[in-house]
Amino acid sequence: METLPYLSQTPVRKFARPEDVLKPGLDYYAEFETTKGKFMVDLYEEQAPKTVNSFVFLALNHYFDGIVWHRVIPGFVAQTGDPTGTGTGGPGYQFGLEVTPSLNYDKEGVLGMARTSDPNSNGSQFFITYGPTPNLNQQYTIFGQVTEGMDVVKQLAPTEGVANPARGEARDKILSVKILTRAK
């Protein structure tokens, strides 16, 4: 696999819209390095092209570097992608839901886009399932699957809401996201 070069040297966290960065004929992957270790995701560029393009664009601009996992609920999901760490932030743009009827939240490690009740509010927040979550089927864009390191995802510290360092609460972080490709 080939690692794509970053588009910026330091994290950029506000954009009007994502640039088109996906190239035809390539299979895309994301390698996450977190405070708990590394894991790999196969991105579904054919089933969710707008979502994968946005994610890859943000990753290539170091957008996710240093962002906390702000919602980690064992047995449900681990959520991140908000630079404010509150669950309310985003990249400065939004885009619509991409649903593929054959893709469902039927196992652990499914990568989905978080959004508000508005189906056109996808941005930068995403989650990884800890098991089947059929109540999310056809409601949230699925854009990848963890292929290696699900044990790392399961080690993320449980949290929801704002962490309180005075009580010893710490949140795990994304240290970096590398985008890798290979010919289809």
C-alpha cells in the first residue's frame, strides 16, 4: 500500500467545503494512531463516495490529529471527530446522508457518520460500533469497517460529556490518521 502525502503541515480545522481528493481505481484505507495504539479501517469509497472523500480530505489536512474520543459507550459506539470535544463541532461544512441498503450496523467495527436529526448534517464526527446496532440501520452513513486492531478500539476509555480532570477522567485521543491506497 502507498501512504498519501498530507496536504498541510499542521492541523487545519475549518473549511468551506472538501476538495475532491479521491482518485478512480484506488482502494482507500485509514490507519489511526491513538493513545491506546493503532487500528486500520477499509474505507467504502464506492458505497459512500461523498463521505469517504470528506473524511480523506480532512485526514490529509491533519484535521483529526489531537481530537478526543468524546463519546465512548462500551457495547454501543466510540465517537470522535469533533475538534471542540463537546459533540457539537464540525469542519465548517455539512453534507447529506449516503445510505446503501446492503450495508448495515450488523457487527463490531462498522464505521459510521454521526449527525444531528437532520440527515444533511454530516460533517467530521464519526463512530465505530462495538457490536450489532440495528437501530442505526439506514439512518446513518456507513463508510468503512475496522479490519485490524479492533482490540485497540475496545480499550478506549469510556466517556460521555465533558471530562473532569479533577476526578482523574482522561480521554483518549487520535494522534494521527494516515490515508493509504492500493490499486483495485
